[in-house]
Amino acid sequence: MARISRRLHYYVVLLFVTAAVATALTVIVFPAPITSPALIAFGTLLALAIVSSLLALTVTESGASTDVSFIPYLAALVLLGPVAAITITIVDTFVTEFLFLRKPFHKAGFNLAQSALSTVAAAATYTAFGGTTSLSTLDLRASFPPFILGVLAYFLVNSVCVSHFLSIAEERSFPDVWREAAGSIIIFDVAMSSLALAVAFLYVRWGPVALLSAIVPIIGLRYSYGVNLELQQLNQDLLRVLVKTLEARDQYTSGHSIRVAERSRRIASRLGLRGRRVRLIETAALLHDIGKIDLAYGEILRQAGPLTPRQRELIRAHPDKGVAIMRSVRSLDPEILRCIRHHHEWYDGSGYPVGLAGDAIPLGARIIMISDSVDAMLTDRPYRSALSLEKVRQELLRNSGSQFDSIVVEAAFSAGVLDEDGELPGVDDFVPVPA
């Protein structure tokens, strides 16, 4: 943890110095005349930016948030030019992060630096491609192409900085974190950036008072996005409750699904899967044993002796029971249900419940099969003690091509799922995706 803290500290300091230098160069290259109309516009846009920042939404449990303060930043770029846009960005971020929200210094400092750098990137791109600045006229046709390029530059720098910060804090690879960010919140933000041109147009036409109308769509966007986010978080909480209920009753399986989900994520990433596909497999792995929530399975799981034919039949039914339970969660992707149902299919076709073979088995189910088997072998059970890592490795190799997909077995080894120092999360650390 101390090593991560030092790396974050150095990264924030480096980003802060870079932002300071870039801001100073912008002030030198793009000097801005100070006039009464410009000061009025500056104050109006700054107030709109602060309101937007205070309507931020927390989007992850680690505290990451999103807001639409970039709308007045970009509007200031079109109306007042680079220096004013960057100054509004810095003042707004300082006021909201340090004074209102009182975030820890490293987080507030990081947000200040990355916001300033993002606006510098947008300003440089906008002016380089012919974007003009005016409080009296706005040629939407001429301004739109450089504006869109400036928007893309803004969110490229923003996503790279944020993803790098999170990759250090969470000890994850930068490409994986960046792909997740680029594929979700950024798409929404880029689409909404067109409102900055609308804000600029309103100001040119009717002055500061007209900007009051811009608050209405900003609040509306915040509300609609917030409702959608709350629904997603509610589904995540529901999945957690189900898993905790299932595993809390048995000391031998406690934490099993969480570990299977983490191993499945590692294997899926090693196989070259990215973003949403990995999260779907991870969620399916979390829920793979949800069919065992029936009380009848409690006795079987604690039984030290061999299973009776009736008990064996009941065990083989748990994938279908799991699908029947989770089908009521309408937001779950059908691929999750397929992975749950087929995670006990053997690669040679001798598994259950259907007897699928080879590539007919969903890739996510083949990954979960290996992750599930590894965790079962590494865990003490009523009928045997945990196996050694070397014994588990031998079992995987021995059953490669029959029970397991050999390609997935190789990916499991290279992903380090059998490494002795491979740290796996606890129940409270896992955040499933119900999409």
C-alpha cells in the first residue's frame, strides 16, 4: 500500500507540474484582452461551472465521479478563448474540490491538474484547426468541426489521466482501465458536449440572463443519468445480497464465488477479451452457483461421504435452477444466463446439463469451469483437504482437452491464477455489472 501511495504521489506531482507549464504557455501564446463584457461572461460561465460541478455523481465505490462542468468550460473556449476557459476550469475545480467538497489533497490536486490539462488540450486543438472566439457572433457551421476536435482532445486527455491514476490505485493494467472508461461514461460526456455550443449561442443571442435556461437541461441530464446509475447500483446490491446469502451458511464455500469471479476476470483478460465482455463473464462467475441457494443443497455441501443418486441429480440441476432465479432480473445480459447454465459442460461433451462440447460451450462458461474447479481443489472440503498448487496444476494438465478447453488452461496458467502470491478480493470488494 505504501508503494502504491508513493507512486500516486509522484504521478500527481508530475501531472501538476505538467499542467502548470502547459497553462503558463497557453497564457503566453494566447493573451486575452480584459474588457467589461468579457468579465461579465467570465463570471456567468464560472457560476454555471460551479453549479455543474456541485451536481457531480459518484459512479464507483472508490469515489470516482462525473459531472457536466466541461459544458461551461468548452462554452468559455468558444466565447472567450483559451485563457478564460483554462482559468474558469482551474478556479471552478479549486473551489469545488478544495473548499466545498474538501477532498483529500492528492485527489483534489489530481482533479485540478487533469482538468486543466484537458482544457489546455481542447483549447490548443480548437485554435489549431481554425476555431474562432467571439462574444458577438457565432458561426456554427465554421466552428463545429474544430469544436468537435477540441472535445475529442479534451476527453482523450481526461480519460488517459484518470485511467492512469486508477490503474496505479487499483494495481490494474492501464489499457484495461482505459477501455472501460472510454466505453462508458466518456461516450455520454462526448455526446453531451454539444450543449456547450448551445450555451455559447444563447449567450451571443441574449446575454447572461439567457444562460439561466442552460441550468434546466444540466439538472435534467444529472437527474436522468442519476436515476439510471441508481438502478444499476440497486441491481449490483441485489446480486451481492444473493451471493452473501448463499455462501454465509457454509464455511467451506464462503468467498468461493468471489474468487471464481476474480480468476475468471484474469483468464478472460489474458485471452484478449476486453471491457464489457470481461465484466459479463466476471458477473456470470459471481452468480454461477446461485442455483444452490435452495436449502436442500446445504446438507449436500456439508456431507463428507459419497452422494446418493438423488443428491447427484439435485446437484446436476443447480445450473438450471440458477438460470430460473436470475431470469427474473431483466437487466441481466442473456450471455450471463448462458454462462451460468453451461459452466459444468465438459469440453469433450460429457458434462451437464445439456452435454455441449467444444466451441458450442460459451467461452465464458469454459472459463468459469476452470476457475470453479481450481478454487474447489484449493479449498478444504468436508470430504477432503485442499490440494497443493502443484497437484492442482497437474490436474488441469491431465484434464486439458477432456474436461477443460486446453487454450483456456494455458491462459489460466499465464494469467497467474495458481500463483502463490495472487491476492484475491473479498465479498465487499467485488462490483458486478448487471448490464
